[in-house]
Amino acid sequence: MKKVFRLVAVVAATVMAATAFVAPATAATKVKVGLAYDIGGRGDKSFNDSAAAGLDRAKRNLKVTAREVTVNQGSDSEREDKLRLLAKAGFNPIIAVGFLYAGPIKKVASDYPNVQFAIIDDASVDLLNVAGLVFAEHEGSYLAGVAAALATKSNKVGYIGGVRIPLLQKFEAGFVAGVKATKRSVTVDVKYVTEPPDFGGFNDPAKAKVIAKGMIDRGVDVIYSAAGGSGAGNFQAATDAAKAGKKVWTIGVDSDQWQTASAAEKRNMLTSMVKRVDRAVYDVIATAVAGSSVNDILDESGIYGRVYDLKLGGVGVSYSGGYINRFKAQIDRAAAGITSGRIKVPTKP
């Protein structure tokens, strides 16, 4: 019965949107977007900044207004308070950046059924007014693995994850699969900055630098870091290695990190696994301006949202710097294999 109710609700919403169309310019002036960042916030040069880029584009193109909030301590109660602050102030839609908002957003969205919410990296909230925006990180990481295998000279590459959780293990699984499919003799050194329930691994560049240095000392010459703000430690370790005469390539994550890297870091940044959080944020805002919501049905329970996979352009690798241009044919072949279904990329190590 609940599933039928959900489908009827979607149809009704679609009909209402079609029969009560408001011109985009008029609708945009009424849309106030709330964006709740996780720890690190705008300026982390990674996950949060990718979300910020989507908001900035919406502000330019759609003329919406917005308010941004960031958690500092990272507790569920703090996240809930930030979401309630936005809902009470009349922001709609409200977008939560990160799976750690799942519990808090379920509570707040239940109390504000007429407000549209969205959450990045989670599809567990079973509410009509919550859209789960998830990504095929394993597919993009597979392509990064292809590039790493082709670039390494030592036949040793590394992966640094922020926290050992299923989401970050998707990155690991895809990366390792891409490496091994390209060059089986290459070994992959896997390390995590922290273990749950300690989520500080997303914002601890000092510890990530120590891990990266340890890998470099063991002969690793390509390191992929999927660790939010901690990834800066990987870039610093590669820069230090360059000063000592060692060439170590880094692979960024989420945004095209070459664009915000220092000149020294750019010389070592092979590529980035681009996760289009910016696109997901923009899509939520654009559909709100059009009087609708992102409401693809993700599974049989009726969870709403959207899966941003390789086929949809939700993940990929960047070519900034030109270092992987020589590998483009191999990367394109791998991408075609994934989108056709010929290559099945694992989601677990």
C-alpha cells in the first residue's frame, strides 16, 4: 500500500507541476536554497567544495538565493539543529552534504513534510520529501585505477581512504579492480586514515601525509586519496618527495583537484576521480525552480532520488594537466566496457 501511495503521489505531483506551470524566472525568485555542509565546509577543495560549485552555478543561472551552514563538531544533534534552522527559516529545498546527515534529515523532514530535502551519498531515508543522491564511485575509481596502472614505474600504487566505511570501500574496490584489470603485476597498498566511529579521517591531512610518506618509502609511486580534506596530506607528501628527487603521482577525488592545487602539487597530480556532486546539487535546485523534485525510484521500497553513474556522467576522470592524455584510448575503452555492462565493477573489496 505504501508503495502504491508513493507512485500516486509522484503522478499527482507531476500533473500539478504540468497544470500549474510557473515561468522559471518567476519561480526562481521564490526559491530559497539551504545547503548544509559537513565538517570542513566550503573551502575543503574536495567534497564540500564540489557541492558549493553546484550551488554557485544555480545562483548564477537560476537567480536563487541561498544560505549555507556547516557543522563543526559533527554530532547528530548538531546536524539536526542546522537542518531545523534552515527549515524554520523557510528554505526549500534543503540539501545535506554527506551520508552522516541521514538520521538527522529523517527527523527534520518528518516534521516539515512540505519542504523538499535532498541528501548526498545516502539512499536510506524512506520519505516522500527526501531525495537520495548517490554515485557510482566504484566506476569512476576503476578508471582512476586504469590510469594508475599505466603511470606507475615501480608497479606499486596506493589508496588512502578517509574512514573505513562501505562508501569509501566502494572507491577502493573500483580502484583496485581497474589497476588489476590493466596490469595484474601491480600491487595496491590500502590504508585508511581512521576507523569508525572516528570520522575525523575526512579532515586530518597531517595523518594522511604520514600514511602517504610511509607508502612512498615502500616504493609506491602513485597514490589515490579519497579522504575529503585529508587528501591535502597526500599532495604534500608527493611535493616533499619531489624535492628529494622522487616522482610520485597523486590522484585527487570528488572535484577536479588540479584546478585548486598549488603549482608544486599540479606537477604531481596525475588526475582526479571526478564525482559530480555539483551536478546533483544543481539538479535538485533546478527541479525545485521548475516546481518539481528529483524523484527517480531507486529501489523496490520506493526510495526517491537519483543514481549518478558513468552512463549519466555522474563520475569520471579529469584530464587537467594533460598527464593522462596518453592513456585516453585505454580509459575510454574501459569506460565503454562499464557502460555497456561488459565490465562489472565490484563495490566491495
